[in-house]
Amino acid sequence: MSDSILEPEEHVLSTLDADGSRRWLKPKLSKGGLLMSRRIVAYLLIAVFTVTPFLKIAGKPLILLDIPKREFTLFGFTFLPTDTVLLAMFMVGLLLTVFLLTALFGRIWCGWACPQTVYMEFVYRPIERLFEGTAGRGGKSKKAVAGWRTIAKYAVYFLISIYLANTFLAYFIGVEQLGQWVRQSPFSHPVPFLIMAFVTCAMMFDFSVFREQLCIIACPYGRFQSVLLDQNSLIVAYDENRGEPRGKARKKKAGADLPVLGDCVDCGNCVTTCPTGIDIRQGLQMECINCTQCIDACNLVMEKLGRAQNLIRYSSQAHDRGAKGGLLRPRTIIYPLLLTGIAIAFLTVLTNKKTFDAIIFREPGVPHTLADDGRVRNLLRLKLTNRVEEPRTFTITVTSPEGTSVEVSEADLSLGPREVQTFHIMVLAPRDVFVRGRADLELKVESETESRDLRYRLIGPNS
């Protein structure tokens, strides 16, 4: 029976051994020009991530995603729940941007800018190497790590996770609210404290336990490669024509002919330096995040052997087959055109937005009744949204049909800053303006600075 069961390979996944146990990756550090470039980009991104919650435009946070209030502030403009069209266009534009960048540059986001990679490779792994005695070179420690070093490592991890959690939360609650949470006793705000604790524990678990498995197992981006990439997309690739057949260089013995080998000496450095534990020589793989550590590792070996650089390099599948390719292809033309159209539509809608929104709809119940003076009564609701930071007072008047009046149940139509409120109004229209039980109502809602024209169809008697 056991003979009929397929034996697993050495690794089921790069982080999972054949027996099902976790394979902990300790990638070696391959220093080179690409690593230095990535390090500069990473620390710049960390600085941007830290500073952004404190930046303001016209008194508003640069980015604030206030989910309880359903208000998203981006670059000085606040999107309200009524801005569904704008938000939809923004999200579609963001997705198309991801599609375009992936079609052009492959998974450059994963290897160069993704927060998971940035903090894992340039914050947590350097701390790990420092406490395990492998600073500057990486890999597994040659001797057992002292217990105090392990405890100290996780203590630093925890402090970094607190920083990450608080900075992350600042994007959703603002630095002022976050400062109050931090200064107050946890007993005075138990729910916010539990939120902070949960996010901190999630960060701690991710970067100290789950680690590269987020890229390999959880993140869907790698699985989207088959549709986001094409044959001309930029990928990290091994030059098989130049490298194969691989083998270590040997001295020639008298009377013996040595086989002709490629430039790959099968040192395995490209594998031991990979943060996701794959062998790039096996071709394009879902786990590859385009971090370019294998390029730096191989270039160091080629330099020592006096051979040409870039046996592993940025390339494309089309280029590796000798086919001609370029930037201009259907998806790299269609995506920018779609993005341009969405950007124009977004700016058009945005620039035409008024300082308040007004929507009119019918009260539930009887469609209409007759007043004592014979006029037809329609009970309606007027929903007003004040989109600015100052209070507003509104007036409502009827422009058509003639002889129609409107009465508001509330004392006045006043709203505070960014307040949304629904008012109850009663419209009294002459009976003779109704044709087949219908009459078109035109209202003008005015604030101190601008006005909105509303149209609504009244219901009345058929004759």
C-alpha cells in the first residue's frame, strides 16, 4: 500500500519539509549594488510611513481613513459616504495602476516596496542576525544561540511591533486620537487598548513567526502572476543557455577530457540567499518576489571567477527565448488609456463637487393626502450633507409649479461641520397642477455660498 503513495519531494514548500515540519529560513546576506539600492528605498519608505500621519494639507491630515465616521481623507480632500462614485473610480484606478506596473516591471512592488518585505528584510532580519551572531552575513548560526540573546531578540521585536502597530493605527484614527490613547490608562479606554494590543500581537506574529509564509501562502499577488504578467514583463531570470550544464570547475587530468560546462558552478548561493527559499534556476516561480538577492549572490561568484556578470539578471520570458519585445504591447497601451479616462472623470467629478449634498425622497406611508384648503399634500424627506468644516444654514424654496409651498417640520435647516441630517418637509401643491396623478416639483436649496436645484415627482389625485 505504501508503494502506491507518491513520496513527497525534499520540500513540499520552500518553508515546509517532506515530513510536514516547518523549515525555518535563515537566508545569507549577499551584498551588492542591488541590495544597497533596495536598502536606500526601504529606509526612505519607512521614513515616509512614519512621517505621513503627522503631515497636513490645509489643516487636514495627508491620509486619514476614519472607518467609524466613514470619512476618508486623502491629500487634503475628504471623501464622504456620498462620494461612492469617486471612491469607486479611485479604487479602479489603483487596481489598473497595479496591473500596469506588474505588466511592465513584474513583481517589483513585492521585492522593493511591500511593507512585508521592507520590514522583514531591513528591520527584523538584521535584528535577528545581530542577536544570533550572523550580522553582516546572515545564514544559520554556527553555534547554539544563548537563551538571553533569544529573549532579547524577541523583546526588541516586541518594541518594533508596538511602533508598527501605533503607526499603522495613526492612519485610521489620527495622531491626536492615538496620542490620547497612549497617554491614558488602559482602564479608561479598554476597547481602544484591546485594538492596539491586537494589532501589536498581529505584527509580532507576522514578523517573528509567520514571516515569509505571508508571501508564499497568504498573499494572493503571487497567484495572480499568470494573469498580471505577460511574456515581456520584467522578471528575475537565470540565463539557462549560458549557465548550463552546470558543474564545479575541475583540474584536467592527464589523458582525460573534461566535459564542457556552463558558467554556473552550482555553488547554491542563489538558493541560500533567497528570502523565500526557492531555486531561481528552476524558472519563474510563484514564490519569487523579485528581491534580486540571487542576482547579487551570483554576481559576487562570477566576479571571483573572472566571468561575465548577470548570469542571473532582470530579463523577460520573451527575451530569454530570443524573441523581440518592447514596452508597447496591447496591455501597456490599454491600461494607460483606461487610467487616463478614469483620471479625467475623477477630476471632473471632484472639481464639480459642491460644499453640500441634498437628496429628496418620500416619507413612508400614504402617498398623498388633501389639505383643508383643497391642495394636495406630499410628505417628503430632505437629506442634507454638509461637506465643509464650518456650520451651514440652509433655506428651501419652490420654483415650480406655481402656487406650491413647502413647510419644514424642524425649526431651521442648520448643520454643523460635516454633519449629515434628514429633515421632514411637507409640500402643498394646487390640485390642478397634477396630470394623471403626477406633478413635477422643482426646489432650490441654498446655503450661504451656493445652491442646489432638486427635482422630484409629486403624487396626487388622478382627476
